[in-house]
Amino acid sequence: MGWLLASKVFNVPQSTLIRHALKQNKVLAPTTKGMGRYRSVFTYEMERELVEHIKILETRLFEFTRKEVLELAYQFADVNNIPHNFNNEKRWQAKNGWLDFDADTRTYP
């Protein structure tokens, strides 16, 4: 069965079939995936360290709101002299909107 017939039978674009058959369907690793025009403040290891710190504190009955997690992220970046786009006055909100930090839904292998 050729590309054209397969695309008509399975109702899939011909270019998609060719790309998958030739294994040219590029999938980016989670650490290299871009965030559009924004760049990540923390590396994967630093973010993982921050998440582990938050989890340890939560086992000791500290509960964190989103604002408190963002404050911890600001403090972490400030103490480690990491260039960031946090608002230095509020110490938790990014200059161009909210920081994209969602520790609860981020999965780690």
C-alpha cells in the first residue's frame, strides 16, 4: 500500500504518514522544550532541588500557597545569584505576569 492510498484509507495526511514511517517525528526532551519567548529561570536540577525542599517542608506540616511557593522561588534565585525576571519589590511575581512554576503538576522521572 502506497502513501497516497494509506492516507485516504486511514484519513491521515500523507506527510504525517511519511514522517512517522521514516522516524522523523521529533520529540523534544522535557528539559530542552522551549517556553516560547520566555526562558526558564532554573535548570532542571535546581527546580528539582526546590521541589524536594518544598516536599520536605510539607511533610513537616507546612502548607504552602502559590504565593509562598513563588516567594521561595524568588529567595532561591536571589540567594544563589541566579539572573531572574522576578519583581524585586513584590519578591514573588514575575515582571511579565506570573512565573510559570507549577510544582504539583510537574512530573519527574
